[in-house]
Amino acid sequence: MSQHHHHHDSAHVDWAEMAALLERQAEIESPLYAEAADWLATLVPAVGVRRILDVGSGPGVLTSLLAEAFPAAEAVAVDGTAPLLERARARAEARGLGDRVSTLHAELPGAIGDLGEADLIWAGNSLHHIGDQRAALAAFAGRLRPGGLMVLIEGGLPGRHLPWNQGIGRPGLEARLDALNAEWFGQMRAALPDVKEEVDDWRALLLAAGLTPAGTRTFLADAPAPVSPVVREQVVAHFERQSSAYGEHLADDDRAALDHLLDPAEPLSLHRREDLFRLAARTVHTARKG
């Protein structure tokens, strides 16, 4: 779950309500994550990976992808939202992975001790939803088997979908929406239980957890214009959420621009324009135990 995803402006996120959006975004970004998984297979011998924990798995798109990338492994989707785990189970069954993908309903960080041991722990944009990230990382490190790999997806770059001058309203609308999202992200973090102020120096935090950094790489999600219908649908959904979350905090002209962009009758709307694209970057941090 990413700070670059689409959040309410309250600290509470209804993940079940966002299920379809999360699933579609992960599907669109699957090529990026498949590339990341191929890289991970060069860091840890694929045959040695017997158990994978996908922490904060959401609807399990990546749980299935990891099971495919590591054919000797059991992959466990770990999440605190039951309806998302049902989707994860259905997806694994549909892909013929039902015997190797299981689900575990767990509220983190409290339940980290109940996750069992793993050769690879994948935390995709989930650690930032835990108040004490340092303590959580140390607890995850305790679940890793010797030689096991901790994989954190945190950071990268916010998504871009429109040219800087989008022809409606003032140029630079997405940068101003980013600023509101950053504000929201700070409020979300501040409202978490046991929150600790922490510099997002992931390499240092992995070292502090007793792990040996094994490399950091950034992967691109790049859907250039003209986009496919499924990407267009995702971009429209993204802006609809931004409008409902941040609309009242925008300047009047930006709010009007957003309304025009979301109006299917408008020639330059998101529904019709040919210059719509989707570009995002996800940063993957890795560290090995022992």
C-alpha cells in the first residue's frame, strides 16, 4: 500500500473499499514487480526460498507473482483486511497456485511474532503504516531464516499522468496534488499507534535490524501515451479519489480544473485525451540475514 496510492484525507483508510483500485494498480504494475522479483532471484538462490511472507499483501496480486517467481516456495499473503485476503485466495486459485499460496489474517505489528519463519519477507509499501518502523523491522528480521532476504518497497517517485501544461487551468496541477498528499501522509503517520519519528534511511534501518544491505534498485512503471483502456480507467479512478480526498483543500481554479478533467463531455477530459500516460517509480531495498 503506497503513499503514492490514493488516500482519504482522514488518517483512516478503508482498504476493503479500495480493493478493486489496489488490485488494478498492482496488475498494471506487475511487469515492474516481475522485473524486481527477477532481480531478487539473483540475490538469493531461488531453490532455497521455501517460504515467502507478503506483508500487507492487499488483494494478493504480488503474492501470486512471488509464488510464480520462486517455484519452490509457499507464499503467504499477510493482511489485516479479510475481504482483501479473499481476493488473494481467489486470484491464486485462478492462476493454478492454490496449493502454494495461503493467506494469514494478522494485525501488524502485534502479530509479527505469529507469522512463522521465512526465507523472503516482502513488505510492499506497508511498513509506513506501522508506527514504530524500526521495531517492526527488527521483529521481521527475527522471522528470517539464516541467509534469508528482507525486501522493502518504500519511496520512489509519485506517479505522473498528465503533461505539466494540461490545457485546463494552471499548469502543474499534479505537483500541487502531490503536496496535499504529502501533507496527508504526515497526518496519517502522526495518527498511528506508538508512532516514532524516524528518518526514512531504509539502509540504516535495515542495518540497525541486524541485517546486511544487499542492494537497492528502482523500477519504472511506464505506460506511455496513448494508454490502454484499463490504464485510462485506473488514471480516472486515481483522479476521482484525489478529487474526493483533496478537492476542498485546492484553490478554486484547481478544483474547477479537476472537475473539467473528470467530465467525460469535456474534450480535454481524462476520458478522452490522447496525451494521458502513467509513469511511476518504485524503490526496492534489500538486506540479507547473516
